[in-house]
Amino acid sequence: MSRETLQESLSAVMDNQADELELRRVLAASDDPEIRATWSRYQIARAVMHKELLEPRLDIAAAVSAALADEAAPVAPQVQQRGPWRTVGRLAVAASITVAVLAGVRLYNQDDITGAQLAQQSTQPALNIPQVNGPAMLAGFNTSEEQSAPAASAVGQGQPGWHEQRLPAYLRQHAQQAAMSTSEGALPYARAASLENR
Amino acid sequence: MRFIPLSVLLLGSWLALPAAADEGRALLQRLADAERTQSFQGAFVYERNGSFSTHSIWHRVEENGKLRERLLQLDGSAQEVIRIDGQVQCASGALADQVVDSQLWPARTLNAEQLSEWYELRVLGKSRVAGRVTSVLALVPRDQHRYGIELHFDQQTGLPLKSLLVNDKGQLLERFQFTQLETVAPAASNLEPGAGCRPVRLAPSPVDTVEAWRSDWLPPGFSLGSVTQRRSPASNESVACQVYEDGLARFSVFIEPLRDAAVEDVRTQLGPTVAVSRRLKTDDGDVMVTVVGEIPLGTAERVALSMRSAAEVVQ
């Protein structure tokens, strides 16, 4: 597929106008550093057009984790050196976190759709989804390799089977605890039973 | 007209709502009563992305008030559960594995009052399910932290005959629907366990270290329901499991030590159920926090990010 088509799709995704095919195309190409760079250029261009303040290389997970880390750290000693710029800086941080959270919601929802569709497409039932490299996983969702944030998750290639070994059991335990501990009728049971169908 | 104070508008809509909300609450209350007092037998289907199954159900209210219930999957493997007063007596194969400690927690009943705090109850009208007339009730979430539910109640008995789970985009996540229902008491022979139904043993598990975990943030309305601890499915590590619920939706948090293993974060969705795994640093080394439940992905992600060990909280 040509680069132009991809860029058109990218643009459509950004404007929230993308159809499912385009969204999937962009997600498939999202490992490409060039595409990432294009994405961030588009974001800047749009931000300028809309006169928004935007942190171009936005990493939601890192931003939230960093904010949490900041919260835990003692802030008392910093009080003496308070100046007007300090407050502005704090406001900017707060604003960027808000943007991160808002952007995050949109990303979640997009992922949500693809995940559901991919699950629909697969002809095999149930437990084929917990594969680390499977299409429905979208494991490398955050862009932590581009930023060295303190609390960025340690992403490595090792142990491909870690989640494969555990997620099915976790899903089951969750479903069955619900089925066995409530009197809500047959629905939790049906959910649990559907996990056992292979 | 622009100058009507917002508070008046709010008050107005608030005053207009109670009638509908009361009707919704009455339906929910009737549902809770119906399952305790109404004998029935029937068949239902369950559908989610990637899975479709058919089941039979026999539900008998005995003279002394005891509830006997048998559920049997009709296609594929013969999944089976027998419950007396909500307590599992026997379960087939894989279903039996997980019963053990969750039995120690009391069964919950539907609380219409509590639910209406987190869901707006809207009576949508009438429909027809399994050849019977039903009333339709929508439970519309009041925030983005839970899914919407559409419930169809049998008008004659109040039993729930159809339940749809819908996300914020209106996409259907799962369907539970009766195809046939008879409101007569099933014969005793139908409540006997099948060959594959294994008696369930109760083995309390130690929960001492589970309290070491708590969440900094929870979606409004969710509270800790149960705490368990068991062996990891893949190693000798002990995995803490906490279940949170809002009276209808539910999610579990699993915390498993990583011991320096390099594992990526993971997010996935299986029909109505989402799973989010996130690595978390603690003083005792990294752990993997996995949130599994029927809640939106963003909410699960935020819960996973908010788990803290008690040691950290104390400091």
C-alpha cells in the first residue's frame, strides 16, 4: 500500500473520520518510526490550527505514572523557591496531564473497537486471544521507547509465554468467582461456561 | 428563556424522573423476589464475541423455601452446575476448579436502591422474548466507568428473560436470552447431577498478605467484595486476588510477583471482559497487576495504575 494512502488514513484517524479498515491499517503501521513522526507532525499542525497547547511526544502512561511518582515525593523543601514561573509550570503540567487523560480516553476507545472486531473475526472461540504477539493484544500501545520517563514500564522481549500462561486462568477465576458467589441467576454462570468452550 | 437558572432545570428534571425510576426500581425488586419464589425451567443462549452456547436451566423452589437449581450446557462439553440456596454443590470439570474459596463469601442480592445511584433506570416499554410479553428496562450508567445493560423482564413472573451488555458506543458486548420458558416446577429427576458433576470441596485459603494491597483510586460505587490468595497458574508464586463490585458490574485484581522477569504490559478484550496487565514497582521487586472485569478498558487501566502496596501507603 502506498505511503500516501497510509497518510490519508492517518489523517482520517486523527480527525476521527476513519473507517474500521483505515484504523486497522494505521494500527498495523504504528511501529514504523516514520509513521509515528508523521502522526506527531499532524498533531502539531492541528494543534496550531486549533490554537491548542500540545505536548507532541505525548506518552499517557509515562505522564500518569510520573504524576503519581511526583505525588508520593515530599514537596515541602521546594516551597521556599516559589516564583511566578513555578506556578505557571505547575499549571502547564496539570494541563498536559488533563490532555493526556482526554487523549487516553480516545485511544482506549479506538483500541476497544479494534479489539472487539478482531475477536469477532476469529473463527476460533474464546481463549485464542491471550497471545502476547496476537493481533488483539496491542501490547506495545504506549510509546515508552521514545521517552525515558522514570516510571516507564520495563519492556523486554523475554518470556513470550508469561501472559499466555496466566491470562486464561485469571479470566476463568474472575468469571467463576462471579458465577459461584452471586445469586444473580444464570448470566455469570454462562459467562464462565463460555470460557471453557474451545 | 436563557435566564432560567440551571438549578431550576435540574430540579425540574429531578422531579420528573422519580416516576420512571420508581417503576425501574420496582422491576428490579420484582426480579430479586422472582428468583426466590418462582419455579421455572427453560433454555437460554449466551453469546459474546467468539462464543455462542446454549444451556438448559431447572430452577425449583421447594416447600421449605430451599432453592434448587441446575444449569447444563447443551452444546459442546456438558458444563454443569448444581446450586442449593446459591451454594454450589457440584460442578463439572474446569468449572469446579475455582469454586473453592469464593464460597466463603456471602451471596449478594440485587439492591435496586444502590444500583440507581450508579445507573439511571429507564423503562423502555414492552417486547417479546421466548414467546412471552416482557417489560424492557435500561440501566444507563451515570459515568464512563461501567457498561449499560438492557434487561427484559417477564411480565407475568418478573424473571429476567434477556440481558444485553452494551458499551458507550452502543456496541453489543454480550447477549443472554431465553428461547423457551415454562413456569412450572421441574421434576426432581431433572435436578439430579449428571455423571460429570463433581462435588465441590471447601478449602479456606490463608489471606494474611492480601491486605498488603489497596487501590488509591476506584471507580465510584465500587467496593471491595472479597479477597483471596492462591497459587499462580504458572509458578509457585502466590497471587493475591481482590474482587470489586458496584452491585452489578464486577472486576478482579490479580497481583503476581515478577521476580525480575521481563514481561510486557498487555491489554485485551474478550467479549464483555477486559484484561489489563501493568508492571508495578514495589520495594520488594516488581509485580504484575492484572485487572479483569466487565468494565471499560480505560477504567481497568486506571485501576491497574492505582494499586499500591500497604507498605507504600504507610510511608
